Amino acid sequence: MPLWDPTFLTLFIVFLFFGSMASVFSFASDLARTKDWTINLTLDDPASLPNVVATLKRIDLCCEMIVPLGFSFFIQFFGPQLAVGLVAVWNAVSFFPEYELLRHIYVTNPKLAIKTSEDGTLSSRTTNPFVQLVLGWKLYCSQEIFLLSLSYVLLYFTVLNPGSLLTAFMESKVST
């Protein structure tokens, strides 16, 4: 299949978009769980914080080792199309229980709605998340190193990240 095939380009752009969004939201979720949630949930027992962080890191590292191995077995035994389909269905189905569990944890622990600022004061997170997003972007854009940071991010998304998106693109170039 030639690289300029409209179907291939459309699917590749969609894959690139969703892959990028998944990376960004996964990073944000990891940051919220490890930096905010973990600290707020262990306020009553600060000595347990290192154990909780270590346990979360172990779970994360085990998943990063087991998932590629499992996916390669799926590809080997079921073929690439069925393996990708099974993973897509699994992700679609598991999204709702995962979301509901995270929401349940947030609702049942009122300490998660309170964030400790750098000066030690408490501030409530009851503002609109879209307003917070816009304010965050305004703050980011007003920084002295904004252009340098933005250029690094754009460069990282294109050639510096040896992730699955770049690998898929390079494999498609080799196979044509």
C-alpha cells in the first residue's frame, strides 16, 4: 500500500491524534495519583507515604513489563488484526469500570478535593476545570522559557521520542 493512500493517511492521523492524547492524559492521571492523591490520602499517616508510592510504582512497572509481552502473545496466536481488535474492545470496555472506580475514590475521600499549595495553605479545587485549563495555559505561555519549552515538546513529539507512533511510522516506510 503506498504511503499517500488516503485511507492509510487518515487512519495514521487518527492513530497519531489518539496516541498523543492517550500519552498526555496518562501522564496527567499518573501525576494526579502519585503527587496529589497519594499525599492527601496519607496526611493522617505520613510514615505510610513511601510505602504507598513504592507500591504504586511497582504496579506501574509490572504493567509496563507484562502488557507488551501479553500483546505480543496475542499477535502471535490470534494474528495482528484480531489482536488489535481485542485490545481495542478491552480498552473500550475497561474504561467505564476504571472511570467509575476513580470517581468513587474521589467522591468518598473529601481530602482529594483539597490541594495544599506551596506556601502550606489549603485551597479548594471547586472551580471549573476548563477555567483552570485556560489559566494554566495562560501561565505557561507567559513564562520566559515558553518558546524554548514549546520547541522542545514539538521536537520530542516528532523525532526524539522512540515510542510506538514513530516505530509504526518507520515500519510503514520500510514495508512500502
